[in-house]
Amino acid sequence: MKEILKDILGYLDTKVNYADLRFVQTEEECIQAENGILSSYNISTNRGVGIRVLANGAWGFASSNNLDKTSLFETANKALDIAQASALTKKEEIKLASEDKYIANFVTPIAKDPFQISPLEKIELLAKATKVMLKDKVKKSEGSLNFYKTHKIFLSNEGSEIEQTIFESGGGITAYAIGEGDFQKRSYPSSFGGDYSTSGYEFIEEMKLLENAERVAEEANHLLVAPSSPAGIMDIVLGGSQLALQVHESCGHPVELDRVLGKEISYAGGSFLSLDKLNNFTYGSPEVTIMADATVSGGLGTFGYDDEGVPATKTYLVNKGKFVGYLMSREDAFKLGLKSNGTARAENWNRIPLVRMTNINLLPGNLELDELIGDIMEGLYLDYNKSWSIDDKRLNFQFGTEVAREINNGKLGRFYKNAIYQGITPDFWYSCDGITQKKYWKVWGVPNCGKGQPSQVMRVGHGTSPARFRKVKVGASK
Amino acid sequence: MRDINSGKELVGEISSFLKNYDFEIIATENKSELTRFAKSYIHQNVAETNFDLIVKVINEDRISVVEMNSIDNLTVLKNIEKAIEIAKISPKLDYHYRLVPPQTYKLKCKFSQKTAQFTPLGRAQLISQLIKEINQSKYDAAGAFTTEVNTLLVANSKGVFAFDRGTKVDFNCVVAKDNSTAYASFIDSDINNFNINKITDELLETALKNVGQIEIDPGVYTVILSPEAVANILDCTGYTAFNGKLIVEGKSFISANRRKKIFPEIITILDNPLDEFTMPMPFDFVGYPRKKIYLIKDGVIVDGVYDHLTALKYNLKCTANTLPPESASMGALPFNLVMKEGDNSFEEMISRTKKGIYISRLHYVNVLNPMSVQLTGMTRDGTFLIEDGKMIRAIKNMRFNTSVIDMLKAVDMISKERQTKSGLVGPTVAPYLRTNNFTFSSKTNF
């Protein structure tokens, strides 16, 4: 394959300002069980080539699953035609921030290849875990395991030749307690499909799904008969799983430079973090430091090189409350006179790289969890996302959580159901006055970040440990 | 799949690999091109050719699914062998899996040769025309313009063979100058129906009104929702309430409310592939022919939609709403949501509103409480205060937390005009709608 791609690159070289070719081959397994019974076992393979050209100062991209040489040359010509059409509205030449060339190979370090684990072992794990959860009012239980192996070849006419093999594993379980015209759900280890990592099957074993199934079902039963969350202004502690989504929506998306430059405005929206705010805006309290880190071990946004051939980096976005950095592609970084920080990612061969999150991590603080909760007289502990929404500038957000626990005189108390909390992004992060220490910190995998037209789903990570926020508006869904 | 014959050849090949097993096949071929523009220039311009083959292998109620995007003999054979291996060791389902018997299909996808042959240059020229007009008013334009051809084949080892090909044009655009914005969208099968001048006029008309926004307090308001906003709400209601799997599991408000008259008689909501404004799929993903299904009729809750698996498991009737295997665990979705038109003109709805709010577009709508279908989301790109029958001022964006049930109970006017908007499976057809119960929970400063 690589030789054909090199031939095409040679053909394009004299016709373009820049060209890159990506061959991507994926292998996937998705296993689902309901109520102790396997409901589906899906396997899939997928491969193709995407050809991106910058010609006459404008972009063209064409992609095909047809890998014979003649077809791929046709695809290359299609990309050139498209670039010519793009130039019709050109205002200025598109230019890319400079980048070194790399000849490299990256493979996710794993202990156990998930595709070598017997299907029966995976089926039995889910069947048992979903059966154990069927207690009392839990009439419905679900479990899933997902595995991905992605092999990529990236070639550019700047001389880069990068091969990567990325392994991703994940899964989770959910219990639904149903009755009295209501239902409540509890998920483990996280909601909406569980937790994910660039790891092998060892990640699934470490989750201990079976060992947690009964507890999760009990909590669903507690929630079904729990009172609704109180409403008002109070102090809250966000658990790590919910905090991951808080970071995702209110920091990860607004720091995407393409959003700031208006490229997503018609669909997902823009960002309040306009260019004048870079290095000149208080995003949160001094407790708040957020980094993009595509190098952290096991993060779902961890890789060797992004899909423009830029090495994975670790970079500050918010440093002690000050807004200091964007996520940037080569094109967008050039506009700011900066270099890319390796965050242009494509869902597959048939999509172009867009500015995407890698692992967007809220760095840990120095508090024990007891200290964090102990300093609240009246408040709520909230965790495991149930609902999310944020405006098109990423300011006015509202989240619902599966679990709310009363905090009374510094102690955790009873369960509440249907809790929601609401805020304005910088005010909320400015109200953060405590983050728990490193031993509570973990990188959560979010496998379903959507962006772009045509739509691209990206798998990203968020390192968090529970944190405290003062005077937050809380309430209950009705 | 060049044509129906190559589809038949493909089924024959799969059949030769799976002599001892029942099977279902879904094959899709997609040629999609999209031009995206922002700040009044084309910044993304892409084309994709892809093929996808899904084979479900059935071994006495043991099932596995394999999906691939290349169909050389070696790839197909290797993948099918894997699927057979899993179908042999999998535990049995807790219900008997029956294949759909052969069906006949009366409906056809809408297909336009001109759309199928539309070029990147054609899209760029129309976008360029729009940008020039918009720039003259000192606004910037951003959006996406898609043209595509989709071929779908559904077959099984009992003789189901369904094949069709359709085209789609999908356009959306936001124009912006500071906080003044407007949005317009268009979806159809035929590029001949796409009128860039009409869209440009619509965008500028709204944008020029959407200036000097004032803040209003959260609370319960009378609102008039645009077809865009109604379609968004219907889509969320479709997967939250009308999903038959959730209904039988007791996780939908419909579970306990079938045959009850809860809403005003003017409320009728259907899944209707026969509606003149929709773009129908003639069959679902197991080959049942699509048909008109009432969800709410004259204010009475009828039922939801059911997929093949849920219908088999609970001994119900499938309504031809089966999704592909990768989405099967979700249950069923309406494919062509349609809200029946009313008697009022939009102008009449505004002029007969003493005090209210007009909402052009919603953003990031999500479910807060599935049992009450309480949704949350934001307004954007044009929200206006109505007083004494006139849209008098633009207002700043608001967050809403509102129950669709409460909202529909309080509907008193629906427009004659309906528009086709993007939906979750096929498009959604929606009118303007006035309700006297819509709850805003917080505001923004923009």
C-alpha cells in the first residue's frame, strides 16, 4: 500500500502547495448484553485512503474505499478538482505552520491484545454482570464491551512517513430500576457506554465490572425511591466522571481554535474564548490548571502523531486560572504565528483532520476527599452524567447527573434523584476552590465527541479528580 | 452496486458462502460530497466514495454480525468465517429469531439525476453567489452544502430483496455580524428545488431584525416555534417517547398513556413515508415495507414504532422501523416524522399573540427527564419578543427546560405551512406551532 501511496504523492507533488495521504484500516468488536443474555456480537473491518491537497492556496479532499492504483489516482485527481472549486471563494492563500518531517512508527503499548481474547470470555463477563444487576426494581440491565485496532499510514510531500497502530478498549454496565411511572439508571464505571482507554484487554479486567454490578444495581434501586434533588444555590462537589464531561464541554470545546475562528459557527457554534482573550483572561480560580496532553499513558486521546503528522504534545490551556492556549491545527496555528500543538485528528480515512481534543486534563490539587466534602455545611455531591447542554458560545451550561448525595455538615448523606446544575463557564470555574489530590485522579475516556460536517465522532480523554465549586445553582428535572 | 443486478449478484455470493445458515444482508453505497464555508470562503471541501456490507449470520437463534467495506472474495470469506465461529459459540437469544418473509414494495426513494451529477464547482458557484450578496450587507456567511447519492440493499436468505437509490441535497447557513445572526436550512432530493436567492433573502431578513437584543427574565411564556425548532423537538421526542423498545420496558411516558386523549385535537404526529414533503425510505433495515403510522392522532396517544427484534421478543407487530444492527440495541426510531398542518398562517399566529416569544432555532437540545419528555436547550440565531401582534424586539439567547407533554397540551395554533428539515433517520416535516406553556430557566448576556 505504501508504495502506491508514494506514487500518488509523487504525481501530486508538482501540482500542489501541499499534499498528505492517509491509509487507515480499522478492526472493531462491539459486544452487548441485556438482562444476562448476549444481545449482539458485531465485528467489523474497514479500510480506505483519504487524499488532501492544498492547491492554488485552497483545500481539496477526496477519499475512497477502492484501493486499486487506478482508482486512487482518480481520487487524487478528484481532490485536485475540488481544490480548484474551493479557490473560487478564496480570500487569501491558505498556509500551514511549519513542521519538521518525521519518519516514525508508534504502537499503543498493551499487555493483552483484546482481539486475541476468546469471544466466549467476553460474552460470559457481560452475561454475568448484567444478570447480577437484576435485583428488586432493576428490570433492565445492559452491558457492552468495545475494542478498536486502527492501523494508519501517513505520508506527506514534506517527507513525513508515519505508521501508527492504536489499540482502544472500553465498556461498562448500566442498571435501570423501573416502577411507579419512573425509572432511574446507574452506570459503571461511567455513563453512556462506560470507560475507555488506549489499552488492551487488561483495562477491561481492571474495571472489575462483575465485582461492581451488585452495588450499581442497589444504587439504582435507592434512586428510584429517593426524593428529588433540592433546588437553590449551594456548594457542590463534582465526582471525577461528571467533572470529565464538565471539562469536555466548558473547556475542551471552547479552546478549539477552529471554533474561535468561526469555522464551526453554522453547526456546533463558536467560542467565548476570542483571540483577544489569549493570555489576557481569567478563565477560573488559581486552583484551575488544564492541560492538553496526548502523551499520557492510557488516555483515550493518546497517540504518537496527529493526522497532520505533528507529534503528540503536552500543552497548557489554562494555567492557575489564566487562559493561555488553544488546540490548534497547522492551518489555524499559522494565523496566530504559532506552531501546531498536534491536535488535528480525523475520525477515519474518509474524513479530514479537524481540531479535536486529545486528553484535556484538569490537574489534581492537594486535598483529601474528606477535606473537600468536610468543608461544606450544606451541599450536594454529584456524579455520572445523565444530561448535557451548553450554548453555542460555550457559556451557559446545564448538566444532569445520575447520582446526587446530600452533603450535610461535611458528611455525605442520602441519595437524591434527577439532580441538575447550571452555570456560566468562567463564573463556574472561578468558584472552584478545591481539587482532590493525585491519588484520586484518573483519565476518563469519552468515546463519543461529535463535531464537524460531515459528522466526525472522536474518542478523547479527560483526567480529573473530584473538585469543589461554591454557590452553584442546582435543581431537579421534572 | 452499479444497479439492481449487481445487488442480486452480491446476495448470490454471500449465499454461496453461507449455505448452511440463515442470513440477512444490508449493503449501502454512498457517494457524498460536501462543501463547507466560513468567514465567507470555502474552508473544507470533501468527497467520499464508500461501500458497506453488513451480514447477520443466524444459527438457530444464535446471532453474529460482521461488517466490511471491501467485498473481494478473500475479505468477505474471512469475515464470514469469523461471524460463523461466533454464531456457533454464542448463547441463544431468549426469543425465537424469525426472518422477514418476502415483501413487495410500492414506495420508491426520490432520485434526481441532476443532484447525482452535481459538481464541486456547481456547489462553489452557488456558495459564491450567496457570499457576495451577504457580504454586501456587511455580514459573513458560514455553512455546509452537501449533495449525495445513496444506494441501499436489504436482503435475506428467505427471499427478501429490497433495493433502491436516492439523492439528497442538504444545505445550512448562518450569517453573522457581531451578535446579529440568522440561520436557514434546506433539505430535498432534487437540486432543482434549491433556490439560493430565497435562502439569501430569508437569512438577511432575519439577521437585520436580530439586532440590539434585550434581556428578558426566565419564566413560562407563550412561544411560537419555527418549523426548524419544532422539528428539533419532534426528533428528541421520537427517540425518547415513541421508541417501542422503551415503551415495552416501561421507560416512556407512552407506556401508561396509550389510547388516552391528552392533547388538543389539532395535534397529530405520524411516522409517514407517504407525506408529500418527506423523503421516504421504502423499507426498513430488515426489509419490511414502510407505511404510515399514527403516533398521536387528533390529540389521542396511539402508540410508538417497533423494530423487528423488539416485536419478536415481545410478540408485537413490527412497524417497519428496524435500524441497522449497530444501532439495534437502541430500539426503533420514527424514520419520517411528520406533524400535521393546522389552519393558521404564520402571520396570523404572530398577529394574534398579545405577548410571546418567537424562536427561530434551538441549540444543543437534550433530554432532562425521559418520562415527562422534559427537554433542555438554548435558543440561537434569532429570538424575538412579540407584543400586541408584532415582533417588536430581538432578545438575548435563553435556556429552556420544558416538558414536551406540557408544551403540546397548551398548543392552540398550528400553521398551514410546513417545512422539511433534517431528522434523525429521514427528514422531519414540521409546521409553525404556538404553545402557551414553554419554560425558560435561565438567560445569557448575548
